[in-house]
Amino acid sequence: MFKKKRVFVVVLLVFVALFCFVPIPAYIETVGSAQNIEKYVSVNGQKDFQDGQFMLTYVGLGRATTALYVASYFDRYATRLPSSSVRGNNSSSEYEKVQHYYMDDALNQAKIVSLKLAGKPFKQSFRGIVVMSLLGRSSFKGKLRAGDIIIGVDGKRCVKSANFTRYLQQKKKRDVSIRYQRGNRIFSTEGKLIQLPGTSKKGIGISFIQKSKVASSVKIKTDMDGIEGPSAGLMLTLQMYAQLSHENLKKGRKIAGTGTMLSNGSVGDIGGIDKKIVAAARKKANIFFAPNNPLTQAEEKAGELNNYQEAKKTAKKIGTKMKIVPVKNIQDALSYLREK
């Protein structure tokens, strides 16, 4: 009898361990938080002491266990996502590396745009083209990995993404050789050009970002304390510009928002904006900047919402008085802050 009881207890413990601690191929996305950016940024060794806050917002995203997956149904804001929609074909380590590169890129773009706006000189040195993902039909799948850094093509040094894409478009033959860096080692591999989905353009079937370094006599330092991804670009740019220019944009207000930043000042779309609205509202933000880019005809036909429309819908649903402001570029945000 005692032996049967012991077996039952062992089986029960194994079941509990599997239920509670073993990851399943899914992620849970839920409300994260809104944080004052000034603690992450310093300019010439100085923090920002003006009244008010620029706030970055982020979602909570984590691997699911069976227990967490079941519990997520009791969280009204939780979204259950298959691993493939979060990581694509990347492994967990590759996904983490990609998110780190996205944040590096967001910081570089924020520095470039804020320095331009403030009229401060800077230099951008190009270090390579970072592979972020590969299409399933890319002939480089299984050869290149997320996080690899392309530094050459067809025997020529090529570290600038614009030159890389231009060269591939002009290339007559389909055969192409890629030189790349993985860790501290340099490799070469070969494949073929393909037509990129939904376009008439040629490529090797990868998504990528530019790896570069921005240097200026004005020292902008950042410590993101483990926050990854590209979506803080807009708010980082506003924070950096305010410190560079000493312009009082906050005026004592709590200003939250989200959106990627491109070097031309455009604000790009992001995911999870409904959860970011909730996070900002919980921190009593007065203003929330949301990307307002047009949808494609297919997206409109499918009844999808752009970031701004989804943000407005969520704000109405939770009953916040926070002002949702649509932006397409950094000037939209600056104009609003100056005029209001």
C-alpha cells in the first residue's frame, strides 16, 4: 500500500512540474509598464531635470507553460501567441539577439534624428548589415542565421544596407556570394537571388537592419536596463532632443507613446499598442503618441485597424482621459507639444 502511494505522489509531482514549469510552444503577451525615459538617457553626463516625463511603454511577453496558458484566459488583456508568430524560424537565443539588435538600431536612429534636429554635428560609421530573419524559400536558409552580420557581397566589401540592396537590384546573374561575420569568425556562403514577395525587387530573402555607430562631440549615453526591441524609438528621440536643445517640451506633463524611428524622422508601426495604452493609463499619462500610418487596401478590406485607430479604440474601452495623438513623423509630435 505504501509503495502504491509513493508511486502516486511521484506521478502527481511530475504532472505538476510539467503543468507549471515546462514551456510549451506559445507566448503570453500582456500589459507591461510605462517608464520615465530620463533614467535611461544622459547627455554630456547630465540627466534631464525638467518637470514632466517622457515615458516609453512596453508589453509583457514571456514563454508560456500549460499553467500560464490556462491562467491567461482570466487576464482580459492577455493575448496567446504561437511561438512561430513571435520568433519566426529563429531559436530562442537568436530571437533574443535580434531584439538586442533592434534596440541598438532604435538608439542609433534616435541619436541621428535628435542630433539633426538640434543642429549638432555627428558622424555615422557603417559596420555591416544584420540578418534579422530569412524567408522559407531563401536559398540562404540554413546557411545564414539571425544575428549574422553581412560585410561583403561577390568578393566586394559591403557594409551599408543601401549599397547592398542597390547592388542586388542591378545584378544580372542570380548566383551571389555573401561574406558575413558570426561571433568573432568570418565566413562565406553562396546562394541565389529570388524575387521578393509582393514586389518586383530581387533579394536574397532576408530582413535586415543597418549596424552602425554614431559619433558626436555631444556624448549621448544610454542604459536600457534589459529593455529590448525597436518600439521606443520615437520616445527616445523626444527625450534626447529635449536634452540636446534644452527646449521645454514636457511642460510638467506625462507624455507616453510608442513607434519606431527612421533616420528621416518617420514613425513606424509597432505591435501590442492596446496593452501599451493600458500601461500608460495606469501610470496617469496625459498624452499618448500613436503611429498613424495608412493601411493597405487588403488590410482595410479585412477590417484591420492601424496603430492610432486601435489606440483610440482601447482608450475609449478603458475610459481613460489620456489624449491619443496621431503621428506620422517626429515633427508631428514636436508640433503638438509646442502648440499645446
